[in-house]
Amino acid sequence: MLTRRRYFRSVLDYLGLLLWVFSPLLLVPLGLRAVVADDGRLAAARSFWLPAVLSAALGFALKRDCRFPALDSRRAMVLCALGWLVISAVGAIPFWLGIGMGYLDAYFETVSGFTTTGITMLQGLDRIPIDILFWRSLIQWLGGLGILTFFLAILYTGRSAHRLFGAESHKVFSRRPAPGLLKSLRILWLIYVAYSALIAVALVLEGMSVYDAACHTMTALSTGGYSPYDASIAHYRQAGYSHYVLIEYTIIAGMLLGGINFFAHYRVLRGDIRGLWDSLEMRLWWVILAGATLLVMIDHLRISGDGTMDAVTLHEAFRTSLFQVSSILTTTGFATEDIASSYFPAASKQLFLVLMVIGGCVGSTGGGIKVLRIGVLLKMAGRQIRRLIHGPSAVLPVVVDGEVIDTEELRRISALFFAWVGLLAFGGLVTAILSKLDAFSAGSGMFSALGNIGPCYISVAEMAALHPVVKIVYIFGMLAGRLEILPVLLLFSRRTWK
């Protein structure tokens, strides 16, 4: 009994610390009141200071020990899953108090934000208070590199840092910029902040307001996809912005920066440009991006019926195809054309589902299974074919970038892929049973949730009207996709609580 008490005590201590760190972040949107005139689109201040006080009070109540108690791998994973659940519960309060959302919908919106999924329950964004929309963007930016990663980078110096980082980060072999974990995390956050500033400045120079640029920067680099406009990035074309083409290309650059392994960014910033192509993952990334863009472009032109095919038509088709492929592959979710519209034929719509599963690179802010794992799975398939040719006694290791991948890692990747397929099937089946959606649309919802992508073939109105059980399944899917399934599944194991 004493051991179990210590087990829960250490987890609660860390939850208390997380809530302490989170509390002042809830006050950031209130800063808009100092720089933006009150045009009637500001939420009541209590929508933010009340959850900030609650977060601090809960943190004080939970944190009994001023030290950092040691954590084993199991407790680190439990803390990771509980941390995301609890922080999302507090982060949902501004939506609940500020615009009167039902709490389940507010919680859904917040989980979608922190996991950088981008599925939204909100319509009529132009009428929603700007500090609520800013909070919506901020939680995606915070979730991009991870809640625990943020906590570790700014505060934590204890012995369990590696276990906490491993519980939240992508569970696959990958390098770090520096030998020390905490030094690596601070380098990653420095790159993240620097890129954010660069993108924001570019968007302002291209005609966006500072507020719009801040919101879109936070949700582009984090590959989250929330926008303060219902039309997403298409708003700037529809509103007649003279530099809307440059805005679209800047957003494309921001999404791709977020979808690439941050270790590759570190190498490039240090002068090693080969980091963009000298690994299996990066080569496969560029092939998928280029191939999918070409296929979508050809698919659109094939059915468009436009016989002129002039330079303007080709450029527009290329830009729209590149934008949407980049948005889906990086799991961002911005749009210049609705993926469910007739602009994209059936083949493109099916290709988007495949891209949702693949996702971004390991060590990026993107979701999905990750390009590196897809590369490993392809190599495993090739190995089985070669074994049929050379016989079962042949020694055929799986080699990635000159390193032999051990059997345990291969099993883990296979198990994760199987879990993905199982959860996709489960979510699609639950949606189909509890809604009137067709099979294709019902299946796309869980693809979007589990892949942390956002866009799917369910409209915002239909998403908001889904059965509460479906929404809960999608919340589970978003968390499982962001935390790579294991920490979330651990909460449902009886042995976890013994």
C-alpha cells in the first residue's frame, strides 16, 4: 500500500508542477486588451483569469514535495497522459466561459488544439472574441513541441527528464542536437521561436495584420491549422489581398518547416545543408511531397475541363495542389480549397487519406505514423521478399542510414502500425453506427483525429452535431495519435494502478 501511495504521490507532484507552469500562460490572451481596441469582440476577462487562478490553486494543492521525485518509465507515461488530460481540462474553460460552448465541445476544441489536430467545433469565427481565437492559436503553438517538452525546457532539472521526454516524444530512434537532453530541448525551442518570428515578420510584410500574422504563424509552424477565419487561408484571396499568393507560399514554407525533423533544421542552421537529403527519411519526405503534389495537380487538370492550360492555370493548379498536399502531409490542415469540394476528384481525396496516415517526419511538430516509420516498414517488406528468394536462413538486417535496426525496434514499429489500423477501424465503425454519415466520411473522421490532421470529409456543422460518444472517441484518438498510443492505452491497464 505504501508503494502505491508513493506511486500516486509522485505523479500528483508532477501534475501540480505542470499546473503551476500552465497558470500564467492563461493570462497571455489578456495582453490583447492592452494593444487591441475593444471593438466588442473581447471575451470577459474572467474567462482567462478564473482558470489561471484555478490552475495555480490545483497546482498548489497537488504539489506537496518541493523536490522532483524520481519516475520510472511507467509512471512517466501515466504522468504524460494525465498531464495532457488535465491541462486540456483547464485550457477548455476559456471556451466554456468566453463563448458559451458546451464543456464537452470546449474540451474537444482544446484537445484538438494542444495535439495540433485542428478539428474544430466552431463556426462563424469572425464573430468570436479575438482573445479566444488567440488562445486557440496559442495552445497549438505550445502543443507543437509538446507540453512536457515545454515544461522540461523552462523549469525541470531532475533525474527523470529522459523518461518524461521519452513518454511524450516520438518513440522511435532519432538523434538530438546536443549530448545533453535539456540543452537539446532548449536548442529546439530556440529554433522554434526564431522560425516563428521569421514567419510572422514575413506575413506582416505581405499585408497581414500583426494579430493575423501571430495567429497563423503559431498554427503553421506547430502544424496545427487553426485559423481565425472560416475560410482558412483562402480568406486572403477572397478578401482581395494583393499579396495573397505570397501569403500562401509563406504558409507553405511554415508548414514544411514544422513537418521536417528539427535535427535536420539544426544541421542546416550550422551550415550542413546535406541534412535536407542525406537520410532515408528526408529523401522519402521529398519524394512523397513532390509525387503527391504532381498527382493531385494532374488529377485536378484532368477533370477541370479547361482546355487552355495557360501558365496562369498551371501555376494556380500547382500552387493549390502544393498547398493542400503540404497541409495534409505535415498534418497542419490549412486550406485554400475545401478538400471535400469538387476541386479535388476522388483519386485526390483518397490520396489525402493516405497522406494523413503517413504524416510528418520524426522529431517534427507533425502527426501521423511518421515518414521514417513508413520507410522502415517498406524495408521490412522488401526484406521478406528477399528472404523468399534467398531462403529463411539468409541474414538480412534492416539497415537505415548505415545503422542496423534492432529486432525490438522493428517489433515496436509493427505493433504501432497495427494499433493505428485497429484504432482507425474502431473509430470509423463507431462513427458509422452513431451517425448518418456515409462510409467514406465516417472513416475520414478517425483518420483526421488519429493522424492529428484536422480536415476530413465531415463538415464543421456535422462534426459539432456528432453523438457525444463519437466526440469522446475522437478525443481519445487525438491524444493517442499525439502521444503515440502507448501512454494513453496504459491508463486503461489494471496493472498500471496496482
